[in-house]
Amino acid sequence: MKLAFLALLILPGLGLADCFRANQDDGELKFIGEAEGSTFTGSFGEFEVSLCMVERDLATAGIEVIVQTASADTGNDDRDGEMLGENFFDVEAYPEATWKSGEIRAEDAGYIAEGKLTLRGVTADQTVRLNLSDGKPPVLTGSAEIMRLDWNVGTGDEDLEDTDFIRNRVDLEFELQLKPYSSR
């Protein structure tokens, strides 16, 4: 697996892979949670995505995502203050969250990407569903279901850990217009 990712890093230099980037100016990365029975939506205002693949086949891709956790915003000052604090993202200690793809396989009408999410100093497996448009430039869309307690998000207080109070699952959705770049 690591050899495949290393090959994807080398292939652009040989002119064999197409590489793309995206950030907050190219689309959105949003999350949907639930607290006290009410659904809320937020987004990350600062993130970077890099993707290299052969012949626009996501099954050959290597993907890396870096999110600035302090850029999370739900539009509710009280909730955002708590979310950025030490019980949730703890942005002072953990300013970034990262996801790196491993195996990516075609499934149904899209792709399933297995990867590693690092959040709050915890690295664990995280699956992401992906779709890639045929357009030029292509649009990458996708989603993930993140179980926040697996990464110690919302811990340190019994009420916060109560999944009837704050749902454990956080849904992540994104739509990004990819911009080609050359790594040469």
C-alpha cells in the first residue's frame, strides 16, 4: 500500500499521473451533527486537498486532505466556542486534522476510499465515499460518516459523551472543483 502511494508521488514527475488541488476557494467541506435532538450544519473555512491519479481513474489515486480545525464554523457563537475548545477539536493542541487515502475501489456508481484520519492526535481508519465528474476540470464529491468518539471529540464531560445528548455520528460532505497542477 505504501509502495503504491510512493509510486503516485513519483509518477507526476514522469508525466504519467494527473495531479489536482483544491481548497476552500474551490468548493465546500461541510459537516452535519445533532445535539439535543436538533440537527446543525457547519463548514471548514480552511482546507487543502491534493490528488494524483492515472488517466482520471480514482482507483489509482493518492489523496491527502489537511483541514485547519480552527476554521470550523456553524454560525452559532456558543456552539462554535465549545467546538473549538479542549473538549472537542482542542484547536490549540491539535490545529490540523488530516486524511490520507489507502486503497480506493470502484463500488456501485462511485468509489470507496479506505484511509487514515488523524484528529486530536488519534489516527484510525476512516472510509470516504467518492465520485468524480467527467468535466474539465473535474469535480470531486463525497461523504463520510465519522464517529466522533473514536477520535476523542466531545470527551472530558459525561454530558458530552452521552450520545443521546450529542449524536456520535457526524456526517461529512464535500464538493470540490479540482484544479490541475504539475509537480515538476
